[in-house]
Amino acid sequence: MEKDMEQVMKKAEVLIEALPYIQKFNRKIIVVKYGGSAMSNEELQKNVIKDVTLLKLVGFKPIIVHGGGKEISRWVGKVGKEAKFVNGLRVTDEETMEIAEMVLNKVNKSLVTMVEELGVKAVGVSGKDGGLLQVEKKYSDGQDIGYVGEITGVNPDILFDMLEKDYLPIIAPIGLDKDYHTYNINADDAACAIAKAVHAEKLAFLTDIEGLYKDINDKSTFISRLTASEAEGLIHDGYIGGGMLPKLNNCTSAIRNGVNRVHILDGRLAHCLLLEIFTNQGIGTAIVSDEEEK
Amino acid sequence: MEKDMEQVMKKAEVLIEALPYIQKFNRKIIVVKYGGSAMSNEELQKNVIKDVTLLKLVGFKPIIVHGGGKEISRWVGKVGKEAKFVNGLRVTDEETMEIAEMVLNKVNKSLVTMVEELGVKAVGVSGKDGGLLQVEKKYSDGQDIGYVGEITGVNPDILFDMLEKDYLPIIAPIGLDKDYHTYNINADDAACAIAKAVHAEKLAFLTDIEGLYKDINDKSTFISRLTASEAEGLIHDGYIGGGMLPKLNNCTSAIRNGVNRVHILDGRLAHCLLLEIFTNQGIGTAIVSDEEEK
Amino acid sequence: MEKDMEQVMKKAEVLIEALPYIQKFNRKIIVVKYGGSAMSNEELQKNVIKDVTLLKLVGFKPIIVHGGGKEISRWVGKVGKEAKFVNGLRVTDEETMEIAEMVLNKVNKSLVTMVEELGVKAVGVSGKDGGLLQVEKKYSDGQDIGYVGEITGVNPDILFDMLEKDYLPIIAPIGLDKDYHTYNINADDAACAIAKAVHAEKLAFLTDIEGLYKDINDKSTFISRLTASEAEGLIHDGYIGGGMLPKLNNCTSAIRNGVNRVHILDGRLAHCLLLEIFTNQGIGTAIVSDEEEK
Amino acid sequence: MEKDMEQVMKKAEVLIEALPYIQKFNRKIIVVKYGGSAMSNEELQKNVIKDVTLLKLVGFKPIIVHGGGKEISRWVGKVGKEAKFVNGLRVTDEETMEIAEMVLNKVNKSLVTMVEELGVKAVGVSGKDGGLLQVEKKYSDGQDIGYVGEITGVNPDILFDMLEKDYLPIIAPIGLDKDYHTYNINADDAACAIAKAVHAEKLAFLTDIEGLYKDINDKSTFISRLTASEAEGLIHDGYIGGGMLPKLNNCTSAIRNGVNRVHILDGRLAHCLLLEIFTNQGIGTAIVSDEEEK
Amino acid sequence: MEKDMEQVMKKAEVLIEALPYIQKFNRKIIVVKYGGSAMSNEELQKNVIKDVTLLKLVGFKPIIVHGGGKEISRWVGKVGKEAKFVNGLRVTDEETMEIAEMVLNKVNKSLVTMVEELGVKAVGVSGKDGGLLQVEKKYSDGQDIGYVGEITGVNPDILFDMLEKDYLPIIAPIGLDKDYHTYNINADDAACAIAKAVHAEKLAFLTDIEGLYKDINDKSTFISRLTASEAEGLIHDGYIGGGMLPKLNNCTSAIRNGVNRVHILDGRLAHCLLLEIFTNQGIGTAIVSDEEEK
Amino acid sequence: MEKDMEQVMKKAEVLIEALPYIQKFNRKIIVVKYGGSAMSNEELQKNVIKDVTLLKLVGFKPIIVHGGGKEISRWVGKVGKEAKFVNGLRVTDEETMEIAEMVLNKVNKSLVTMVEELGVKAVGVSGKDGGLLQVEKKYSDGQDIGYVGEITGVNPDILFDMLEKDYLPIIAPIGLDKDYHTYNINADDAACAIAKAVHAEKLAFLTDIEGLYKDINDKSTFISRLTASEAEGLIHDGYIGGGMLPKLNNCTSAIRNGVNRVHILDGRLAHCLLLEIFTNQGIGTAIVSDEEEK
């Protein structure tokens, strides 16, 4: 009984500690890019959804932008097609696009289901609904790689409408060009463009890495916080490469366009989102504006 | 020039003739079940979407409920599965369900795209979003046929929210049971349940037949209008069979539950929806309430 | 039957053709100046009202500004007075003003009745109601011609209030000066001032001519479209005279003050309004902004 | 100076005394029937309008229903027609109706002008606008007396719309029958029907008499207050005759249908309305419900 | 670091566990009666305020009703008066009432300050503001004990207004009688009356006892949950006495009038409110409706 | 009777005279600083409250800011403390602050009661509620005089919220510093700061003098109206001293920050507020903007 009471008091303390954070972000929009390992593992998936749902319940306005991850390749294989990549970008012919859209919508609705199961209203849409995402064809070093889209415009009305009606919007990164053809969009790009368009307070990337290292091989060079200018300096000086380069470009672009803070979180760590938001322990890497740093 | 003017005057007359109908149904909800041939033929597809979009623009509140038609079978085949049917119902194992959902969502978004292309805001959702459609497992003569759902509840809030925000809702007939498993739903059933839940003024089925015949082999027995009681009489007396039986049951159920009028239209006839609504010529078969007939 | 079907399909096509126009002007304000022959002929009158009512029903926000035409002279005669004119302007002593106001209000309410008969809510007001039109005395070449008013201010609040409440406003061109005396106003001037004050999308004059000619005697010089600058050029170069001069001045003034497009239509042609709005055939003369032309 | 101060203090006292009445009727609707002598005399007219405007300014919601009085006869004479009466009702042929409508609208707009001059927003409408008053032909002892209407329906939406938008509605007693023909309506009947339809707190008749007498020839029989039942008793016992009979019938009908109190006031007495409402002195005759009396 | 992470994960779990409770009571009103020891101890006071503020932040709508406790006696003593009690009720002469009101308002504003300090908007009012609490004189066994009031009416409009505007209302138990004299009110009574008037989901009493015992001397007879009927039975059978009797009467009265659940909590236990609401451990005694028990 | 009627007519005239003023200030905010003699005398107190309540009822939006006057000293004495003053400012140690707050809140609620008694909804708050008044410690010639606050910020949201909900806000001049300590504020300063923050139309000080004199000893130098510049000139030239100096500084500061007009009224004169607002006689001294004077 004593033991019980002690444990119970600990619970109260945790809730009390969360108070200033709940307050600070009340009714603020948080865009969560959800992809990678956090998506493949069922346990992690449940944790992410619980986190986002909790954010909704305590007064935040989260928006999920998700990728399709390994599912797309799996289904491309299932119909006997071979996946092709150019410079790390999937070559997307019409059939591949069709499959990618189907898989992304399937993932989309399974996330909707998980949120609804927790008692929160969700709506799953793609960039086609309400004209959310407009794109044009993206070329990879001048090479046509098919239906891969670069975002040229965002109409966030549908998101504001859904948030006003108290839904948690879940977005598949598909867009339309001016001739109303369907394009696949990089989920990081979509999350970043949406965060800017809705003036999000936070943009959080759930990734497969712990955060940013100055030297990827030296764990001691981990960066837990840097300004947009510092990030641009690192890029300019060639410290950042591979898949991290476009991601970090998205981060600084978001900061430069009114998003208050961007987080690169380790999606493999259970409840990384909650921990980042409700504690001071600094999970992952935070990119902040130059002004805030001063 | 004279010729031109005559033609031009004819146009004015048509618009003027439509006036009382526009007035009568202003801000009324019309649920359109869209499937069958009208879905396979690209030309017909465009016509249906144009019709529904026009209804929206002149002040109606249309809702589209669509099926997946032959696309589902095509994709089931593509992954090397054999389609199985029991009593005309698709046996839906988990993989088939997965494919069905993907295909239905693909169709859903392609309809969204077509509506958006005509300058009208659309949102495509399934019965999962906002907890729209709740189901339980449906048995065929006591036989388990997998993830085929019978509707047990409709939460139309998401539809009212979208209509209020001026979107045209497009719905894929997928639902969740109480354990949040995914089920396929007959599109006719979904349309009927939704029409009842939103108190639709009209429910229109776009089918592959011209309408109802007392004797399917005798064109002269065409029925252009009958009351719910008369329909129930025909069913009781065994005149109605095959795929028409559940459809007609849906029709009378809708009338008995507050829908004002149900139409069985020939989706193969271009613009059948507009013609039914804006002329007195009586395209297809109309089922009306017993009171109206008097 | 075949014949019927063909005819029926034509109807569908007309409705479909109207779609982009309905969309384009949805919820836009259109001010219609209604006078001249279109007012004297009962058949034409019904057509005009049907057209405007249809515009309302499909989502536009029409406002009618009307004149009193020959009715005023008829009633002036009825009480044994002689009508006097100076430079084409009616000399308006107190009794004439009283009669003019009575006749304009009578016309006003008969238009209200016709609109209500078609099932649309209408309110008939004059420039006195809600302080809509403020005027000062107008002199004709320095000559006092009585209670003829020049508009000095427009308070459009009452129009916005009525449009918000879904009424079709019908306006008699009567105004008050700063001492609250009653003045008659030229209906063209009133329509133009109101169109500017409510930022109308369109201003349409129903007149007794087909449109603008460079040389009134040469039918081949018909102008179906010109910019405000071109119109001003024509005026400057002396091509425009008579009653057309003040009308064209009103047209360019409207364009220069935010009205998007002004139409001079032939009110003697049935449904000229619908034809102008729902077809590309170019009835009458359109005056557009210089920017649009480029 | 002392004198001044004393006078000034008196003013304060009057304002303070009015306080409980302002409070009691705050946001309540008061229908004022305005006609008779109060209309012919310019000074009295100004007083009535000032009173009603003050009521509006201190928070009441007044509605004016007016007659046309002697003006109609004057204009009928002006066009060389002879006025005809049957049982005290004007025989109203088409031309007379036309004149009556014109005169009523003229009176209507002159009242609008007077209210606007005092800085309050007014809208003048007739029973045609917004379908306010529906009528059928009234017969006088079975005799057709032309376009004299009996009210069969009231649609008060336009009044609620105008009150919501803070206008003072002024109503000319003209109505439409089901074939949209124009009819003249007795102004008392119109005021009574409107008071019932808007659930007015008060209905005040400005008349040419001081109030109700049991014996019209004996000033000592003046009745300053009676219940609806008592009024019905007087009628039943034959004490009431002439023009007072239909008026008193209107009074009791109003009370029986939810109007809280009806006043018969002497419109020839300046500011009778204010005096009735802001003092306890009991100007005129008040008809109250049986319940209130108890 | 490992240790840290473990601790951090525990935090996440606590937050996740709270999720279903946050959801269940979202936007529900909770009335908290705050008094006794929880009020005297500064540490406990901070804890209570933190708890209530957290409830507000996560979406509940708490209302605090507080007493004045020992402060009133302290100030009565300070001015050299002797406190008198009859049957446990303070004899409240005019000067004592004045002091009591001053002290209660001081306590009220200090609670407001503490809530504001935590970043939540608060408004402190008494039962005088907006006519919240109407009372009549309360007699103790027929004896006049001065300005001690019994609640006869509650006008909760001011509470709904403040909740709508997102304030946390804090209420001092002072009321007015029909002659607008000031009365002291028992805080338990005030909390109960308010909970009923606003249809609270929960009413929680912070007391100086652990909860209800059947036999106050036998700790093993602790009751953690009982229905209103059972509570009434205990009262009827004489098990309940002393200060607990009126408290329990308030509890059952609240349940009988629409409050869903009443809690008797030990205010001396830090965060008892949070623990009751966010865990299943059953702090204190819960009184529930008979229906719920079944 | 004649006499009565004459008197009655006088009443009507007074009400009619008030009309343009009611109109002019309709829905405008008036901040009334209430203190001094007007507060001590029960009769004057009733008059002030009646005046403010009447202003509310006829459509103004009054806000009362009050002092505590002699009550604070009385209660300080009651607990056996000696009042100390430095440069006319009360030295406010912690206990004095406690008493001052209690007394101000008592006064506050008694004003609330008086307003409610007249049938108008009131809410009494202090500068703590909703974070209304933020202060820092004020020094008197560098000397620490305890909890006397200088206003550093005003958050008027709570006032707008209460006005929107139709309450008459009554404010006690207490504020919080950034560490949430309680401070006493000069009521004139509070009234001035609030008037500026809510963009009041008028700010009226009820004082114990008749108004401003150029030479306080020469009644003939009374100033009934001066501009802000003139007032600043008088201050600069040393004409103004004593308690009038900070008051006049508040007046010009208010005018310079958007308040339209400030009045120094003699609170000892019954209904001075009404007289100032509803007559042209010029009670007291008015400070106007330089622009208005021109």
C-alpha cells in the first residue's frame, strides 16, 4: 500500500511536470513527419500514434504526414515489377505511380483506424483532396524519372477546415500537377511545405537516426541544438551528406519560413515525441531560429 | 447568324426550364451511388462527374458513394490470386481485403481529382474516417466469407462537417467493426445507409439497367414510378430476383426511413442524373413514398 | 422517343456548358440596370425577371436598379400636368417629384412581386432606405431643373445586409440631399454608383440598342468589346454622342473603380442577360479593364 | 444659475425615472399602428417619429405599420375619380388600388426619411417584400368591393432579418393573394396580424380618440384598463359600435395570441407613446390579459 | 544515461496512461469544493491549484468553490471581536459578515493569483456577481444566527459566460437575499448548488478526512464507493453523524439532480484530485447513481 | 389634471432632448473613475450607480474604476495600525496591503450589489483577474513605500469579454508585479490606463472639486474646456499643483493616447454624470484633443 502510494505520487509528479509544456503549445499546430522504422515495427507504430493522439487530447493540433516506406517496394514486387532508382529517387512510371498511390492510401487509412481506435476523430486525405498539394515534374540531374513531383503550391484550407472541426488530419504525400496528373512526393518535402503553409509551431521528423552528428563516425560530435544559420554553415562546409542533406535543407527552409522549431527525432525510440515535448532532456537534434538562440 | 440566334435562344430556354428544379432542391442533400458501367467507361465517368459537379454548383449538396467494380478483380488477378465468390459475394480473405481497400481508395482519389479539375472542392474519405461506417461480419447463408461487412451504424458527422465547409464528399465503402478490423461493404448498402443517416432528399443509383420491369423479358412492362408499398408487393409476389432484389430492398428501406425519393437510373445513358433532375421526362424508375402518391 | 431523347440530351449539354460560368461568378455581385423597352413590354419584363432570378438561384448575387420609364410621364399626364424637359432632363418640380417617386415605388413593388412569384425572396427599397443614396442638386448648364439629384455618396450597408440574408435587392433611384429633401436620380447613374460601392463583378445595362457602334449608321462598325482606355479615346475623339455619352462615361467610371466588366445589352432581345453570361457568343458590347485586354 | 441648476436637476430626475421602463422593455418588440390625425398634422407626425426613434435608441425594437389616410382620397380625386365606399370600406377597383399603393409607398418612404433624419437606420417595405403579408379577397356582406384583402398568412422573416440588422422596419399595408395580385389591407388588421406573428410585447394604436368609453357620450365612463375578457363582454353586450368594434376585436385577438398588452392611444396628444411607456399616468386605454389582471 | 532513459520512459508511460481519462472528461465541467487543511497549508494549496490548472489545460472545465476557513476567525479576532457559534454555525452579525466577506474575497483573489501565475486565465467572483447565488436567511433550530444564508436560487449564466471565454471561475460563497442584503453561505452547500445548476460531470469535495467509514472508529469499514441509495440508507439508519451528515446529504442531492459522480477526497493528500481522476486506484469515497452501479 | 399634463409633457421633452446624445455615444465605452466624497455619502453613491446603470441601459458601455477612500484608513485603524504617508502616498507594508485589498474588494462587491439591484448584470474584478493590470514597485523620490504599484501593462481582454457578454465591469485598483506580488494602485492611474487600453470614448473623473481653476482662489478663473496642449501649457507654467497635477497629467495622457474626451466632474453634485452627458450645460472641466478644438 505504501509502495502503491509512492508510485501513485510519482504519477502525479509526472503529470504536474508536463503542465508548463501543455500550456506553452496549447492550440499550436505540430506537423509530424512519420516514416522509416517507426512505421515498419507494429509496436513502434502504436507508440507513435498514441503520442500524437495524446498531443491532440491535451490541446495541441497535430498533423501527420506519412510515407509509404517499404510497403511500396513490396507491392511493386508483388505484381512482378522491378524497382528502379536514379540518384536514390524511385523511377516512377505510370504503373508504379498507381501502386504507390494505392499503398500510401492503404497506410493512410490504417493510421486513421489506429487514431480512431483511441477515440480521436481522424481524417485521412492526400494532396489531391481540396487541392492541398500542387506539383510539377521533378528532374534528377536533368533526367526524367517519371511521376516524381516537386511541390509548387500548398492550399492549406482543407487542413484548417479539418482542424476547426476537431479532426486529426493524416496526409499521404501525393499531389497533382496543373494538368491533374498524379505525382508521388517525398514525404519530408511534403511535411516541410505543409508546416510552412499552416505556420506550424513545430515540425518533427521521425527518422532512423538519433539526430545530427558533425562527424557521423564520432558519437561525441552529436549536435542536440543548432540555429538555422549554423545548419546552413555545416551544409556549406560540406559536413552534411547523403540522405541528411535534403532533410536538413527542409529543416532550415521551415525555420526561415516561420516554423518556430524543427526536430530530428529517433523514431526507433519509443515515445520520442512525448519525451521531446514534455521533458527538458533534449531527445534528438533541434533546429531553432537565429533570433531564439540570442 | 439567324441560325446562331435561334440556337442561342434554345439555350436560354433550357436554363429557364431548369429554374423550378434548382429552386426545389436548393441546399438539399442528394446521395449518388456510382458504380457499374458508368465507372468503366472513361467518357461516361466524365459525364457523371460533370453532372454531380453541376448539381453542387447550382446549390445542391451531392454526396458520391462509389464501388470499385472490375478494378478489384483486375488487381486481385495482377498479384496472382484467384477471385472466389459465394452466392455472388466475393470471398474476402485478408489479402483480398487489402487489395480491395487499395483499389477503392485509388478509385476514390481519381474521382476527387476529376471533381477538383472542374473547380469544385472535394474530399475523398472511406467509412473509416471520422468513424463514418460501423459494421459487423456478414454471413452468406451461414457461411463465413471473410471480411464482408454488414452496416450496423453510421456516424454522419464527418459528412455534415464537410458539407458545411462546402466540400463534395466522395466515399469508399469500407468500414470498421468494433475491433477495428477492416471490412468491404456493398456500395449499394453503403449509399442507402448514408442517405438515411443524412436525411437525403434523393438517393440515386447509377446502374447498368434502364430501370425496373415487372417482367424483365417484356420491355413493355417497364415501371417508371411506384410507391414503396407497391415495391414491397412486387418483392413479396416474387417478381423481383437476382441483383435487383437487394437493390430494391435498399430503395424501400430508404423511403421508409425518411429519404424522399429513390431513383434507379441507367448509368450507361449520358447525363442521366441531370435529365432526371432537370426534366419531367422520367428517366429510369422512381420509388416514392405512399403518401406522395396519394 | 428517339427524337425525345435527342432533345433531352441537348438539354443536358446546355446545362453542362453553363457549368464553368456558374463556377466563375459564384457568389459574385452583378448589378443589373433595368429600364427602357425591356420594361414596357410585359413579355420582356417576365424574361428579364426570370433571368435575374435564375442568376440568384445558381449562386450569383444580383441587384436590380430600375427606372420608371414611360410610366412617370403617363401619371404626370393623368393629373393634368405637362411634362417639361431641359437638355433631355425632366424638369422636376415638387409635384412632379411626388409623382415620380410614387410611380418608381409602384414599379419597384411590381418587380418585387414578380421575383417573389418565382419563389425567390426580394426586397424593394429606394435610395432613402438605410441612407443608401446621398445626392445634391444637379444643374443643367447652370439651369435649375428642380429635384434632379447628382449622387455624392453611397452607403451600401443595406445592400450587404440584404444579400447576407439572401434577398434579391431591387432599387428605385430616389435619393436624399443633406437636408433630407427627395430627389430623382438617373437610373444609369444610380446603377453605376451602386456597382462601384459594392465592388460588383459585373454591371449590365439593359438598353434599347444592340450595343456600341463606332458609326451609328454603319452596322458593320459594331464594337463587341473594348477597353476602358479605348472607350475614353472614342469619347475624346467625338465618336460618341447623345444618350450614349453619359452611359459610356458611367461604364468607364465603373471599370476605373473596380467593377470588373460592364455590359451594354439589348434589352429587347429575350434573355440577353443569360445569353451574355452563359455563352461565349458575345451579346452586346463589353467594356473591360485595360489590364484584362493585355 | 441656481434656477438653471434646479432645471437641470429636474432633467436628471426624469431620466432616472425612465430607467425601470427602459429596463423592462429592453429588446422587446413594440408594434405601432400609425394613422389618423397623427398623420395629417406635420407637428404631430414629427413627434410620433421622434418617440419611436427614441424607443429604438434606448433598446426597444419598434415596428411601424402605417395607413395612408386622407392622402389616398386626395390622389384619387386628383386623377378625376370618385371615391366609393360600401359599409365604410373603400371600393377598390384596379386603378384605385394602383393609386392606393403609390400613395402608401410615398407615405412609407416619407416616414423612412424622417427616421433617417434622426440618425436611425430605417427600411420601408410593404407586405409584398419577402412575402410578408398573404391575403384573400374580402367581401362586405357578400358584396365584391374589389381589391380589399383579408390577411390569411404572415411570414415575419423579413422583419426578424431587419431587426437583427438593426433597422427600424416601416410597413405599408399592402399584400398579395395566392395569384400574386395586389390588395389593400386595413392598417389596423395589418398591425394586429404582424404583432401576433412577431410575438410583440406591445401593440399600440395611435387613434383619433382618447380611448375607450363605456358610454361614448359620458366622459366619466372612460376605461383606462380592461382585460380581454372584459372587452369581449362589452362587445357581446353591444356597448361597442362603429369603427371601434373591429379595432377592439383586433385588440382582444392580439392579447389572445400572445401579445402582452395593447394600447389605444390618442395620437392627437403629443408624445402619447413616450408618456404611456415611461410614466405610470395611464394615457389612453390598455387591454391586458386576464391572467395579468389577477 | 541508461538510468535517465529508464526514468524518462516511465514518464512517457504515465502520460500515456492518462490518455483515456483525458478523453473521457474532455470539456466536462468539474466543480471542486476547496477548503479545510488543503487551504491552510501553503504546500498543499499550491498542489491543489496545480491540479485544477492541469485539469483546465488538458481540456476539462473546472470551477473552484472555496471557503475561508481559519482566516475568518483570525480576522474576527484581529478586530477584537469574539467568535460565537450556535450548533456549529457561526453567528454572523453585520460586522462579522463584513469581515467574512472581506476575508473570502481576499482568499478568492489569492487563488486567482496562483492560477494566473501558472499561465491560466482566472476570474474570481462571489455569488453577488451576475446574480449567481440567491439566498434567504437560515435559522438554526428556529434561532436567528444572523447573516447565514440558505441557497434558494442559482443563476449560472455568469459561469457559462466565463467558461465560454476560457476562464477558470473561482467562487466565494457569498449571496444576496431578495432585499440585496449580503449573506455568508456554507461552501459545501454552494459547491453542491452550483454543480447541480451547471450539470457538472463531477463534484469533488477536498476534505480533512480520508473518506467515508461505516464505523468511524474502525478503519476496515472504509467505503470506497457507494450508490446514492446506499448513502441514503446509511443516513436513514443513523450511521452518519456530525459534519459528515450535511456533506453526504449534499452528495446525494447532487447525484439525484444530474451530477454524474461525487467524490469525497482527502485534501491533505497531495494531488488527490489528479490521482482520483487519472488513476483507477480509488482515492477517497465515490458516490455514484444507482443506475451506474447496475 | 392640466397641471399633471403639463408636467408630463415636460418629461417627454427631456427624454426627447436626450435623444441625440444617446445616439452619439451608442455602444461607446465610458470609463468612470469613482472615488472621494461621491463614495462616502450613501445618497450620492446611489445617484452615481443609477447614472452609470442608466448609461448602460440606453446603450453605452460603462466601466467603473473605484477607489477605497476612507474605508481603508478606517480598517487599518480597526486592527490597531497607524497609517503612514510619504509625499501623500500611503506607506503600504504587507499587512496594510492585505487590509487595502480586503477593503477594496468589499467596496467592489457592494457596488456590484447596487448595480444588480437596479436589474443590470455586473461583475466585480480586480487587476488580478485575467491578468488585467501589471505593475512594478513605485518609488516616491527614491524612497521605498512598500506595495504601491506603477502600472506597466494592461491586458484588457477580460473587459472586452465581459462587455461582450453584457456585464458592467467594476474594477478594484489592485495589480500584480512580475513575481505575482500584490500591489495597491492609485485609482486615477488605473482608470486612465484602462481608458487608454480599451480606447474609451470618454474618461470621467468624479472628484471633490468643481473642476479646474487657473487660480484656485479666484472662482472667476474656472475653466470649462481646454485642449490637451493648453493643459500641458498650464502644467508647464506652474499653474497646477497638489493633487490636481497627477490628475491632469492622467487627463492629457489619456487624450494623447486615443481617448476622445476627459471630464473632471464634481462628484458631490447629484447626477453630474448624466448632466454632463445629456445636456449642453457644461458641468465641470472638459479636456479635449487639439484637433477637436480647431
